[in-house]
Amino acid sequence: MRDVAVIGIGCTPFGEKWGSSFRDLFVEAGTLALDDANLSGEDIDAMYVGNMSAGRFIEQEHIGALIADYSGLSTRHIPSTRVEAACASGGLSFRQAVIAVASGMEDIVVAAGVEKMTDVGTGASVDALAGAADREWEGFVGATFPGLYAMIATDYMSRYPLTREQLAQVAVKNHYNGARNPIAQFQQEITIDTVLRSSLVADPLRLFDCSPITDGAAAVIVAPLDRAREFTDTPIRVLASEQASDTITLHDRRDISTLDATVAAGQRAFKTARITPKEIDLVEVHDCFTIAEICAIEDLGFCKKGEAGMLTMEGVTALNGDLPVNTSGGLKACGHPVGATGIKQVYEIVTQLRGDAKGRQIDGAKIGMTHNVGGTGATVAVHIFGV
Amino acid sequence: MRDVAVIGIGCTPFGEKWGSSFRDLFVEAGTLALDDANLSGEDIDAMYVGNMSAGRFIEQEHIGALIADYSGLSTRHIPSTRVEAACASGGLSFRQAVIAVASGMEDIVVAAGVEKMTDVGTGASVDALAGAADREWEGFVGATFPGLYAMIATDYMSRYPLTREQLAQVAVKNHYNGARNPIAQFQQEITIDTVLRSSLVADPLRLFDCSPITDGAAAVIVAPLDRAREFTDTPIRVLASEQASDTITLHDRRDISTLDATVAAGQRAFKTARITPKEIDLVEVHDCFTIAEICAIEDLGFCKKGEAGMLTMEGVTALNGDLPVNTSGGLKACGHPVGATGIKQVYEIVTQLRGDAKGRQIDGAKIGMTHNVGGTGATVAVHIFGV
């Protein structure tokens, strides 16, 4: 198999994009990525697009063909494929693009992600998102996503020494980072008090523990490493691309506070890349809720179970800490357009490894990781990148 | 890249499966495929599943994780990925499985397809299917799928010498074949009169020109060719795996009676397999409507434009003809559970190349082809198989 590199990246600003359609969003992201790689559409061999639920959000399926068509690429009849794994759709789209290039089947491949969530009301949106969990055993009996992650938080806090303030600090840190990211949905700093005084959503999770409903799209372009310098002076290598599954329901898990698919995908990724967690300079983890970031840091092997809250409060995961986590602002502050999130994580790591992250730049960053979760952990994609 | 072979196949009976859930269907197909390959779940390295619109049919997304979980494979945390391309979802799922094995990334991979369409009413089902076309420029202004294919038929019949009786003969032939296929939804023969006297759906297409709403699932297992004989005495080689896109709307096409994505994918497949159309012993084409089979036969290069109706009436595409088309009964008579169709086509070709098709067996069949279309031709997958 061939080594693969990222040669171009693009991302729309995230937010409530009333003025942009689903189609506008992915064309904007794709154009930015092509410009970034000094490519035109003529150079693209294939596309993958991550999208969770356009069927329910905009009554449109067949997203691969739609994105190829509106990107002006269907006249060349390139393969264009939609990949879906709920909130991990973007991560899996990226992985399929990597496999297509690594296999030798394609050379220049776009991996995109897009979601337009605000064209339906909040109730319909929450119901569509419940399709990421088990509809029959969770959704139909009233479990929403905040409810499911609240169960994880409750279980976790009953077994490990995580305080409410430490949990809030995850959101405080991510808003601090988001305030330094021009594409972030929320670019304002908050305090622990902001979180603790916000509305209770599902005990113990409050409004500021939750990622928002977001519109947005992101696109990255991958190529064989040995051709990457034709297109960019700063190719970023894909050192590992791994994916794992788990039971779709929480009640079937061995331990609901440990996401075994994160553990499995993380371990495989470190093995493939032949590095240890200590060598990671920064990581984008899937913080759909604050508790999810706590679990991710531990399940990826960056510290022992029960320690992530303390490390967060000590600043270890802050911009100037030893292991910066979610420098983009994460899902919490940068926003969470579901299918786009996994690609936005790649966009952030590549931006950092290129040294282009300006006010949130991690000096000397050489190895970065992305961690993208579907549902409550039934799908996890982990990627490791290096300069 | 490595050569790939199909080592196991399974398919549920197709029909209105009131007694089976979405989950029951894919577990049934997967179990049949594992048994056929003498494998257990422990042997599977990864899964792909084609599904068009579970979000709208059963309010469930995250189908890759769901299928891995209910197949008992999530405890090993294998990658499991849903692929969507409307009615070509199954064909693209198979292609991703082929790429995963060809790349060397995985060894034993399941490619499945499933759709449970009858859990919603016919109106909701037709509306969900309209998500395969352009919702904004076709669906919202009233174009249904029968309406779009009726436009193709009207255009075609105004330019080429296709008679209404020749069109009906496509359905007559496919029902004849379906009557010899134990998994077919419709196992009764019909006459040209049956078609011509059936209700008008969208002029000139009548009820018996249209494929039905169907529940069903199919699964096949692929492996590296050099390991295939560990699992089966009759491995079937994948000689070509190609995919093409086109504009999602009909009105943007160069010519609505020619599916350019079929032309492109077909030409690439013949080139990859290094054979000509004359060497194909049988083909499963995407006959969602009778006119679609006429176009497919021509666009794949089996005859000139305008000749397929005459060839059909002459029996060239019948079971005992020179080029048997849709020996399974096709979408028309075997049924069309959208996401499963592309995998069912592979199931049929493998069954034929093994010599196991009993009453519909094509004697001495050595090379077969599948042709799976999304929407009105915005995505096409073509595969060629050999003994």
C-alpha cells in the first residue's frame, strides 16, 4: 500500500447559515480545498462525502452524485460516494479516501463532509440525530443524545473523581480556543460560571456542556505521498487510519464510561503509526458533550481512567499545555455539523502542522491526531498525521 | 493491487416481509453468506453495507454500526461502513469491499445491502425514493421516479423504433425468469397483454413496466483471490469494479435516453477486464423500469442505440438467447429493495457462474456482469466476474 498525504484543505465558517444551502456549503468548502492545493476540478479522480442525515434534514439522498454534479465534476463521470456513520461520517469519508489512494486505485481524491441542520426545527433535528443511536431500544423509549451522554456522565462521576467544575472547564477551554478560530460557530470566551448557570438539559449536563446544531462543510484532498510535493510545499502525511465499531446501544456495553471502540481504534492507530501517546503534539477529540472529551482523552491512552478532569483543570489540555486538546474549539465551540465534523478535525490538524493556526498555533507541532465518534461510540475513526 | 474473489453469498427471499424487521433481514442474509463460505463471524475483518434511506423508512441512521452489532461482530470492533448512492448503494458497497481487499488493508470483507421499505405507506415510500433525484429541481416540482423514467421513454420512443409491445416484452421476459427464481418477489409469468392492460402510471409506463416496493437483504463475502480456495471450491473472480457519476437531474444531461454514466462505467469495466461485450455470457442490468433495461443493454455496448427493443422481442436477451439479461427476474420481478439490489445482482451472477441457478441456469456461463444505477443515472456501478 502507498503512503498518503493531505495536499489541500478547505472549510466553511460553521454556524447557523441561513443564507447558504446544503449545495452552497459543500461547493464553498470544495473550492477552498482545490484553491489550497492549486488544483482545478479537472485534476480530481474521485470523491467521498460524509453526511449523516440529509434524507431527514433536506429530504435528499444520493449525496455523492449531488456533490459531484454541483462541483462541476460529473461531466468527467468520476466516482463519488457518500459514506454514513452518524457523527463519524466525516471520519469514515476521509478513511475511504485514504484507502482509495493507498490501494493505487486513485491518485487525487477529495474527502468532504457536509451537514445542513437548520432547515428543520430543533425538535425534528433532535429526532433526526436520535437516528444515530438505536431507534428501537433507545430512541422510541425517549432517550435523546443528551440523555444518553448524561447516563455516561452519571455513571462516570459515580465511579471516578470528576467534579462538576472540571467538566465545565472542558467547555471553558474549548470556547477559549474557539475564540481564536475564525471558522468557529462560537467565538466568545466563557467561564465555569457560564456553564454552571446555564439551563439543565439532562442532569448533570447543562446547555454549555452540549455541542450545538450547526450548518457547515469541510473538504480535504489526499494524494500519494510521492506526488504530494507537485501540489504543495507542506504535505501532511497520514501515519494511521483506523476505524472500530461497538454495540449501538449503551446498555449492551461492557462499561458505558469507556468507549471500547475508541480504545480499539486508538490502539490500532498507535501501532500502525509506530508511536506512543506521548509523541502526539495535539489532538482533536469528539467532544459532542463535555463528558465525551473526558472519556476520549482517557480511552485514547493519554492518561489513566479518572484523571482527565484533573488534567483539564490543571491546564494540561489547554493551548499552552502539554497535550492541547481541541485547538479548533472542538464540537462544543467550533460547532458540530454532523457529517462535516470528522473532516473539520483533519482541517484543524493539517492547519496546525503547517504552522498556519495563528492565534491558536501550537508551536513546533509535528504529530497530530483526530478522533471522530458516531452515536455514543458505536463507530470511531482515529487518524494520526505527521509533517 | 491484489486480485479479489467472491467466496460466499446469501440473499433473503424478496417481497413484502411483514414478519421481518430491517435487522432480521440483514442478519438472515449475512448468516446465509457466512454459511455458504464456511466461515463464522470471527473470520470477518470488515463490513460495508449499502442502504439508501433507512433514515426515512425506519428513522434509523448509523447502519454500519447497527449491522455489525446485530451480526454479533461489534465485540471484535471491526470497521463497518454504510455506503449510500440511492438505488446504486449496493453496487457501491460491493465496490468499497473490493477496494478494501485489493488494497491489502483487509482480507475477508462482507459487502451487504438492505432495505425495509414497507414500514411506511406507499406515499411516504415514493417520496423517500424521490430523494434519489434532485429534490429541489425535480422532486419539489412534482417529478416522481416513474415520471422521470416516463420522460426517458417518451424521448426514446420519439427517436428510436421502440414499440410499446417490445417494451412490455422486457417485463414478460423478467417475469418468466422470476418464476424460476425461488427468492423472487413475483414468481408468476405474465403476457404482453398483462402489461398493456395494467394501470397507466406515467405515460407510456404502466404498472407492469415498474419495479415494485420490496423488503430484502443480500450479502456477499470477498477475499484475496490467492486465499479464496481456503473457503470455497468455486471462487468467482472480480475482473473489474468501476463506478461513474453524472448530473443528478435529467434536464442537465446531454441526452436523456443515453445514460452517460453507464457508458463510462461500462467502457472502463471492459478495459479493466480486457474483454469485449461479446465475451459476456450474461448480465444483470438495472431495470427499475422496462425502458431502463432497454437503455442499459445499449449503453453497455451490447448493441447499437435503438436496437434493444427488437433484440428483446427476438429473444436474444431471454434465458435461452445469446445474451441472457436479468436471469434473476431483475428489479421488475425479483423485486427492488433499493440498497440490496446491487448485492442481489452479484448474488445472481455468482450463482450462475457456479452453475447453481437450476431452472434458470445459463449453461457454460463463464463471464457475467452487473449494472447498478442510482436515481436516473447519476451514479452507476459496473462489475465483471469470471470463473
